[in-house]
Amino acid sequence: MSDRQLDVLVICGSLRKGSYNAALARTLPALAPGGMKLRTAPSFERFPLYNFDIQDATGFPPEVNAWADAIRRADGLVIVSPEYNWSIPGGLKNAIDWVSRMKEQPFKDKPVALQSAAGGILGGSRMQYHLRQSLTSIDALLFGRGDRHVCRAEIPREDARAQGSDGDRHDQASAFRLRTIHPAREREGIK
């Protein structure tokens, strides 16, 4: 048996530091089973809006190439994203649009799991539906039923004030919800 760890890249679809999805993404490494290492993807925050004229004139921006290279190096991906207006956040969609134009497609045959956290009862499920469509078009391999939705992700107001700037309390709450909502994770040995 190999001692090699699976290298899984975690892409957060939210740019907001205090987002529920960013907190969920920070929680994931502690929940990973043995033999799996999760690392954070480079940010897509500075990507220009996709425009073929930019691509044609100067090629792909360095930030886009760095993001694509990180995806290519990974054995798999976890995309943790909020739902904006029942769909994919614009920044994440823009990042996918940029790399979708690459000849050496970074998402091709890459296993991808989707997760989301939201204050409502649907937990980002509509975003996940649309994200599946976009990722299928660039040949990503999506897990059929492995999606995770953390519903009602709000922190009570007093907890939010007490958590401090690092979000540890929120991350603990996210981990608890993942374990509670998905007891199969415990049976799989993910703690």
C-alpha cells in the first residue's frame, strides 16, 4: 500500500472572509480521512471579467494560470460555494469561464465534490445544480450523490460577537452540522 496522500484542492466560491462557506472550507481539513490532504486554492479575486479580447491580446492572466495549475496538480477538488440569486456566484463562474477556454483543460477528468452552506432551508442546492451544469461542460467528474448542504448556517448573534476574528467558533459549528446532517461521514471514519 502506498504512503502517498491524496491531494485535494478546496475552492471557495465566496470572496467574503466572514462567509459561512469560507468557514466551512476552513473546517474541511480537520474532517479529512487519513491519507487525504486538503489545501486551499489560490484566490480568483483578481481575475478580470472574462473577455476574449484580453485573452487574444495578452493570453491568460498570470492569476488565471496559477489557478489552473493548482487544479491540474490536485488529485481532486472540493468546491464550497454560496448561492447567489439561485445560482453560481459571479466570481466563481468567471473563474470557471476563464479556465474553460484553455486547451489543456484543468477540470477534465478531475473528481469534484460540491458543498455549500446557507442561511435558508435549501443550503445552496440551486447553485449546486447550476455548477454541475458548468462543470459537466468542461468534463469534470462530479460525485453523483456526495453533495453536502449545510442549511440554516446562521450563528446566533451572541456567538458571532464572541467568535473573534478567526471564525473558530463558526468552524466548530459547521463541523458539528456536517456530522449531524450526514451521519454517514462518521461511519466512513471522517471525524
